[in-house]
Amino acid sequence: MSADRLARASSIGPVTPLTQQSNPAAAMKVLGATLRKLRLDRKMGLKNAAGHIRASMSKISRLERGESPPRPRDVFDLLDLYGMHDEGFRAEIDAMLTRALEPSWWNRYSDVTPGWLTRLISLEDSAIEIHTYEVHVVPGLLQVPDYIRALVHTALPRAEEEEVARRIELRRQRQALLEDERHPDLTALLDEGVLHRPVGGPAVMAAQMRHLLEESSRDRINIRVVRFDKSASITPPSPMTYLKFAPGGPTEMIYLEQVNSALYLNKRVDIDAYREVLLGLWHVAETRASSRGMLREAERRFTAAANA
């Protein structure tokens, strides 16, 4: 797709070429941002757009944020509303729609993936930065298979082995994101308790600590430990994740996981509040070298316990 041509036709400024959209989620975000800019350029509110396609304002908002699959009829009806009749422009939008509606890899795991988690996976897949803080367990993107297995058995003690295997496979597929040369920068802040909580037993924990050490040596993965004695006054009670995206869609998002659901926050006041918490944790976290030392000590401790 010609980004220059699309920008001229829509007056929306630079747009990431479709050929650079590595996945449907990224194409969906660019499409949504294009529709939003068109609406704003015409000085129309969400209510105008919603009324034109007989939808709710929340549906338009989700469409513009790239958070729900677009219906081609809705998209082209909105182009009509915005006066975009140029055939070349509409053909490029159609190509973007085709890319956005292609099945994503995680669709294969719909049997073990609740909707709220599917949304996180799509966001991870298009993020350029991920900053996460975990209170109780190793972040999902950094877990080894036996650690995952132990967590699944704890959460779903009556799950059949096939389901457990599917859930492990799903998380491993998520982790493949970090092997891609275009993978996001990952900053993982771990509460010190994560290094002591024996998920799966000593042998599993020893392997998990070794994996964290290996991953922490990579340039774009930064693992820091937040010590008990330095964080008592600022430690939040639950995990949180901040995601940043490339231009061409929503630029930031906060993800808060709950027991059987999750919250996704994109209002500026919420994003700023949680970023401030993460920044506070970052300032008291151990250095990269000191964190690696704590991981080594934990690995030795669990290895000794496993061999006792």
C-alpha cells in the first residue's frame, strides 16, 4: 500500500505501509486510526459516526482503537460519510481490511483462551514496549513449561491433561514473540517474593531461575528485582502491565489482570497514574547486575533443595 497516497487522500499524515503490518492486529490498529483521523478532520463526533451505521458510540470507539474486528460494510459506510470516494484510496482500505480480518495464530487456541486474554495477546503482538510488574509469579512471557504446568494445575485442578497441554502450548506461542527480531522491548519488574515462592517445587524453580538469567542477558529484555525492604511503601497489591505501540493507532494501554477477567485502561488519567507507580518501582528496583545476582542466588538455593 502506498502510505503517501493514503495520507494525501485522507489528510491524516503518515501512515505505516500495509506491507509493514506484520500481523492482523497491527493492520486493525492502523485502519482504526485512519478512520478516527478522517472523522476528526470532518469535525464529526462519535455520535455522528454511530448513527450513520446504526451502531453505538462505544462500537465506533472500539473500531477506531483497533480493538474489535471491523465489518467491511461499516468501514465503507463510514468512508461514504466522510466523503472518501477516491477509488484508489478505497482499494487500499479494502486491502487493509483483508489483512486485518485474517485469522491470527491465537485463534487456534480459542478453546482455552477467554476473550479478555485474547485481547492481551493481540496487544502484545503489536506492542513496541512492554513494562510489567508481577507480585506473585514470573511474568507469562518468561515462564518455562513446567512452571506454567504448575500454575495451570493450581488454577484448574480438575483440568484434563490435554487442556493443560493446550494452555502450555498457548503460552509458549505467546513467548515466541520475544524470538522475533522485531520483538518489543520488555522490562519485567519482579517482586522479591517471586524468587522465593516455590511454584512447582525446587527443581522447577531452579530451571525457572536459570531461564530468567538467560533471558536477562539479552539486550532488549530487562529483568529487575524489587526488594522487600525497599518497596514496602509503594508496592501495589496486584500485577500491572503497560504497553506502548507504534504510531498509527492507540499509543498506550494499561492491562490489569484479575482472577477471571481483566481491565484495559486507555484514558490518559489512568495511564499516567499507573505509569507513575511503575516508575516508582523502577527507581527502587535493584540494578540489572544486582538483580542477576539475586537470580543466581535463588537458582543455587532451589538447586540445593532439589538435590537434598
